[in-house]
Amino acid sequence: MKINIHVTFLPHTDPEASLAFYRDTLGFEVRNDVGYEDMRWITVGDPQQPDTAIVLTPPAVDPGLTDDERRVIGELIAKGSYATIVLATDELDELFARVEASGADIVQEPMEQDWGVRDFAFRDPAGNTARVQQLPA
């Protein structure tokens, strides 16, 4: 049996800022951009991985959530504690330079971790935490 990661979801608080960041800074292609009333879902992905995607989604739109739950989710997103994604690249320093130049909130500059991975971390325009690991040569 083979199991692939097909889609993951990250909340956005500003669809245009998230779209610009994931498309222009990270170089992902836009695969879908769907709006409904005042909400917008944007699907992006690496052109070299057509079967894997990230859906940038409006947060807390589930009609079963209370106003209090929506407020808590908003607070967690703002703290960078709601969603995390780990990416990998063969050009860590080059990608770090692009992310830094974009004005993203850098959480950790590139460094060797005790567990043997070289990585850096940042927060995307919504506040989601992203870590980027260096792929092995």
C-alpha cells in the first residue's frame, strides 16, 4: 500500500498577501483560486510536485464554531501556534535570502540542529510557522 500526502491546509488572514508570498517568494504555482461570498481558498504547490498541494484557507469558517472558538483560533494564528508546515529545499541559503528579503518574520536563521538537520524558520503573512530543511546532497 502506498499513502501520499495530497493536500494540507493553512489558514490565511489576507488572501492577497498569502498568495503573493507563496507564489512570488516561495515560487509555488497557483492551481486553484476559489471565492465564495467574502471567503477565498487558494491552492498552491511546487510545480515539480503536481500531486501535493497547500490550500490557503480562510480560518474558522466552520459554521459549527462559536464566536469564542473563532476568537481563540484568531489568537492562535496571530501567535504562530495554530498551524505549522515543514518544507525542504536543496538551496537553503538561497531560499532563506528570498524569504528574508520578502520581509517575512524570521524566527530562526539557518543553523545546524542537534539532530543533524540544517534549517531555518519563519512566519508567513498569516502568522503560520514554517520550517525549511536542507535536503541531503
